[in-house]
Amino acid sequence: MTAATQAPPADAAGLDLAVDALRSTATVRARARAMLARARAGDSAFFAVHDAALAPTAELVAEVTRQRYPTLAVPYHSRWRHFEAGGIDRRAWLDERLGDVAAAERARAQIDLAVVSVLLDAGAGPDWSWLEAESGQRFSRSEGLGVASFHAFVSGLFSSDPARPLRADATALVRINAAALARAFQVEAGNPLVGLEGRADLLRRLGAALAAQPQVFGIPARPGGLFDALTQGAGGQTVTAHAILRLLLDTLSGIWPAGNALRGVPLGDCWRHPAAGGVGLAAGWVPFHKLSQWLTYSLLEPFQWAGCTVQGLDALTGLPEYRNGGLLLDGGVLRLRDASLARITYTPADPLVVEWRALTVALLDELAPLVCAALGLDARTTPLACVLEGGTWAAGRVLAQRLRGGTPPLSIASDGTVF
């Protein structure tokens, strides 16, 4: 056996196996379910699980779903819903501006928009809003960030070519600064937006990652290159949701500021916990990949609109963030063992937060069929993506508004890429 054909060192092979496991939603689910079983057994220092509250919480989610989607034609939980804020079909605006282009180029532009907009979707803070001149409507929070980022995109802010404004490319992204975002997001003394510099830094990181991988993202390097990487630039193909997620994790995990890594390989939204379990180098880690999965949910439709069949939607998990997690706490499915724990501000790395997020993933899987039953829908044909949209996220917001004026039940100091 020549040196060129020798098997990789066992250590390198072990690292590859660990990274592969930690970038799989099968591992996300397995470790989340193990955490739930542990909490049900009374072994969590932080949370007790009250299964009797699952049914009434499902009924609340069903009630909110009926209010939001009376015909029960529920779309995917996706950034595209925020582009529809105020009852306006902004995708149609984008299509009109794109004109008569090939389906693949339309998909690239839609993916460019979705990627940049999702990365800008950190918490806006309570005092910021955005006025849309075209509709005269004012939007705040995630909807406002979505609408503002849509207009920033169509204005050409993320393109380096004035002749081709409807794209995002590495050259423009690496030049983004907080001042440019402040102008696009109407930020001023009386309209402050939390985390401007952090948002700009994340876009610069994205630009650098795109530029470093032209074999995936093309030349000029664009997020929309994901479409070509997965379909060879043609519609009518079949892709899986997990393949979209896995390509995002393999290419963009290094952009997240958290800095979690395994022997120099970036892991992104993946955290240590003493009860995580596992074997080999993957032991002790609990993966979530919340923002990457939110991004994947937001890319499903561009692939489908381009004529691709997207399979395996339920390989993706529920999103472990403060609306879905808050639904479970505020709905009484989860309870803190010590009420004083709610008075502490945590970081995403704290064991309590890692557990809360893991329990959220596992319990959303149990809640989804109960919601479908309450709505009279077939859980086998209703994707989790629709239950989330109907859904759990909105019901979490309703309870938070009812109980605390909209603030989450736990305080997390985060950079916006986790919560």
C-alpha cells in the first residue's frame, strides 16, 4: 500500500466520524430525547416535565393556528413568511424586478436574499421599527427585520455589481459595515437597533466563507451557489432537506461567533453538557444548529419554486429558541425546579440553557402529532415545518405577551445567532 492510498490515521478518522455525527439531525434528536428521558426520571437539576400539560398546550397551538390560517393551508415556517408581513407578497415584487430570467437564476437570487436576511434576524430590541414607504406600514421585531432586509437586498446593498443589484456576493459582503446597515435599517437616536456591529461582522464572515469556497459558491461567490452545488444548476431534481442543511454546516459553520470547535473544526451551535452522552470525540456535545436549520427551512421553497422535489422535511428538528422553548415553560410542560433560576441571566453555554433547548427539541416532536390531532390533520402528511409555523412559535409569542408583555421566560445573553 502506497502512502497515497493508506487509510487516514485513526485519530483523523475519529475526528471525521465525530464531526459527521455532530452535524446530523439524528444526533440532535437522539441527545435531545436522552435529555428528556433524564428529566422525566427526575435527574435534571433544573427542570421537571409535566406531561399532563402537553394536551392543553397542543390545544393552544391549534387555536392559534386556526386564527392565523383559518383554512389550515399552513405554509412552512420560513423567512418568506416575514417577507409577507402586512399582507404583501414581496416575493412577487422580487420576481417582477428579476424579470424574465431562468429558473436557476431566480432560485439563486431567492437564496441570496434568504441567507442574508436570516443572518440579520437577531433580536431587534423593543424600541426599533421600520417604515416601508411603498405600503406606509411600520414593522418591528422579526417582521421588521425581514421587510427591511428585503428592501436592502433589492436596493443592491449586498451586490458588488451596480448592474446586477438583485444578488448577494462575497465582494460586497466583506465590505459591509455597521454604518451601511444603520442607513438601511433606519437606525437613529430615537430608533435604536440592538447589535448593529455584530450583524455587520456576521455578514463579513459570510462573505469571507463564500470567497474561500468558489468550488461550492461559484464565481462571483454567492449564497445562491448552493442551488448549483445541490442540483447542478437544473430544476426538476430531487434533493433532501438534510442535504441542504449538511451543505450549510459543512461550508458555513465557521462564520458563527460562538467559536465552538472540535480539534480546530468549527461546530457552530453545539454545546458541552456533562450528561450529553455519546462515544468517541463526539461525546459530551449536544448539537442544535438552530440558525442553520432556520435557514434550511427558509431555503426549501426556493428549491421547490425552481421545480425541485424536496424530500425528508421531517429530518429537520424543531427550533430550540425562546419562543418555542418559552411555549413549553409558559404552558407548564416544563417547570423550573427552583423559581429563583428565572431571575438569572444565562449564556448559551450554561447547562440550564443547553438542557432547555434539548428538552424543547424533544418535546416539539411529541407536541406536533397532538397539534395535528387537535386540528384534524394527518400527522403523517403534515410536516413539522407547518406545525412550527401554525403554530408553536406564534403560540409562544402569545403566551409571552400575555404573561410578561412579550419578554421570554428566561434571560439569555446571546449574540443573536443562537436566540
